[in-house]
Amino acid sequence: MAFFVFVLTAVPKLNIRVGPVPLYFIDIIIVMIVYYASRRPGFGPSGRPFQWIILALFAFTMIGEFVGFIYTGSIFEHVYQAARMTLAFLVFYATGQLVRTPEDLELVIKAAALGVIVTASMMILTSLPQTRDFVARLILNNTFLDPAGRQVAASYLDSGETGLRGRTLVGVSILGASFINMSWPLAALLYSWPGPTGRWRSVAMAACFLAPMGVLMSYSRGPILGAILIVLFVVFLGLRRIKKGIILPIAFGTLLVLMVGVNSQVFFFDRLTNRTAAVFDNPLKDERESERLLAYVEPFEHVVEHPTFLIAGQGIAINKSNTVVPDVAGKANHALFAVSYYANGMVAALLYMYLLASAFFYALQHVKVRRSGIGQHFSQALLACVIGVAPWAIFGHAMVSTPRGAMMFYFVFGLLTCLRHFPVHSNITQRKETGHAYRRHITV
């Protein structure tokens, strides 16, 4: 499980080429963890949180790909997409099954901390002009790390002497920075872990201090907003168990930027100021801004004209078709709501919104109820993770449009279900699992 978390947060596109398609190592790892998860006990009579919503979303996803196949007739693309998305949904199940004790959790957050270090470092190094060419040639230019690695590397070579939006092995800047936001609280949890961790506390500290700089150098407004929200919630909700790993790095990063100079060429703040100004000046004039607004309007107009989209979309694989023009073509889709509508239907899109709201209130209730023990630490970190998901879902769509995005999305939800394995009051020195996994402590 820890190996899966590291690959997911650091190199999810690690692959070998098998004929015309890449075989991703993370898919093999998921098959393995699902096998081990199937040998573990279930959740008992209280049930697994979110399971019925996620099962419904899985059904709508499969229906969408089937409908897409009817349109295109290309069975391979739709079966391949459906298979990888099935693995992504299984991450939710496997995580809840395998993370049951403080020892399990400690391994997982250690892997997440390492992943943050890799991803944040890549974002920073590809953004800075002094290191960009070297990293592009040495790391990005490898097809086994990313099937499109050579094209990506070429776009960063000889790209000037000023800062640019960084790139990671996770993907584009917004996706890599969103992964950092969702993993950073787990690294902060390791940084403040109540038990002995040895040198891992230093690893966690490095991850926490790199994380905000990695998010900043994505120069993506959504993830930066997510980082700001995480800080605000940590301060105003008093999430003291992860506070040190969040507030100190932000203070250090702010000081570092001021020392170098906001107007320095190593930064790319012009993009942030220009795009933010466009939001307030005339958001409907610029397609990059209007698309984010219309993503919440056009689906309702479309479903009135196409009632079948109420319960079934056209899947994601149809977007790669050379013979069929999907309904999403030319439409605003820069949001989870819009992409899930065109891919899976209106009911699925609304279910995703309900799922996000449920996750927030579920995590918040656990934070309020838990007053001691490892469960308190864990719940505070997970609330911050959910806050990191929110801007990604509002302004992005990778949790539906890409399998690795869906894997990260359902990994966070799987961790939320693991809270039921931890009693409201527990001691970090507890060494073996007891019957608390089947008691009805908190069943929200």
C-alpha cells in the first residue's frame, strides 16, 4: 500500500510500452493491493462510508463508456478506459481495507511525504530558469516515466530566462500542484506524529517546506487558492495537530519570496496577476475565464435539449475518436461538474457535488468529536486533504477525465473511511488491531 501511495504521488505514469499502448506500473500495484484487501475483514454492521454513492458513480462511469462505444464502435479505447477507471474506483475499497492501525497509517504517510518531495521538487526545478533545461533533459525526457515525456521535455528546453509554470511527473502544473495540496497534510501529520519516527521527521519537514513552494511555482490559481484555504482552515479551526507542518513552511516560503524579490525573473507572478485581473474585469470576454463559469451553466441548457444525458453521458474515451464529434466538443468543461455531466450524465454530476459536500462534513464532524489519540491527528489531516480537493474539483476535472486523477481522488475518500478503524479515544502505543473496527463509534 505504501509503494502504491509513493508511485501515485510521485510517478503515476511510470510505464513500459506493450504494443501500441503503455502498461502502467500503478495498475499492477492496484491489482496487488486489491488482492490483499480482499483477504481483510470488512467494515462490520456500520458499513463503509460513501460506498453507495461511489458504487452509483462507478455504474454511471461504466454506462457512459458503453454509450460512447455505441457512438464510436471502437471497443478497445472504451474497454481500456473502463478498465483503468475500474482500478481507480477499487483504490477506494483497497485503502479502507488495508489502513487499519497506526502502524499502517504511518507507512502510508511516509510514502506520501516522499511523494511530495519528488513532485514539489520537480515543480520547482522545472519552473526555475537555472535548472529547467537540466531537469527537462535528464528526467522529463524519459518515456518510461511519462509516455509523452519527449514532447513535454521539448516544450521546456530553451524556454527563456524567466520563471515558467512548473511541470511534474504527475502531469501538468494544475494537476501536480493539486496532488501536492492533497498530500501535504499527510506529510504534516508525519511531521507531528506523536510516536517515535527517527529520521522520517526530517523527511516530513523537507516535504512540508517544499510543498507550498511547489504549489506556488505551478502558478495555477486553483491550487494556490487550495493552499490558502488549507492555511485558513488550520488557523481558524485550530487544527493544531498539523499546524506546525502547514504554518511554518508558509511563513518560510513567504520570507524566501520577499528576500529574492517579487519582481525577480525567477518567478512568474505576471501570469497570476494578469489572469486574476481578467476574472474581475470581464470574465466572459476571455475564454479561459468564461469556460470556468459556463461549466456550471451549459450542462443544464444541454440536458434540456438532450434528456438522455440525465442518466447517461458519452464516456471519456469518445474524446479520442477521429470519427465522432462528442457533445462535449466546443463546450465549457473546465470543472468536475461539467466533465462528469458530459461523460456520465446529470445525475452523476450532481452525485459528485453531493459526495464532495459529504466528505467535508464527515471530516469536520470527526475533527469536532475526536479529542485525543491518533484518530484526532488523522482526522485533522484528512479535513485539510478534503479542503485541498475542493478547488481542484471546482476548477479542474482530472478526477473524471484521467485515471491517475481518479486514483488520487478515491484514495482520499478511502482514507476518510479509515477513520472508522480508529476509536474516538486511542493511544499511539497500541500495537494490535482490536474490535474497534466493528464498533459504532462514529457512523456519520
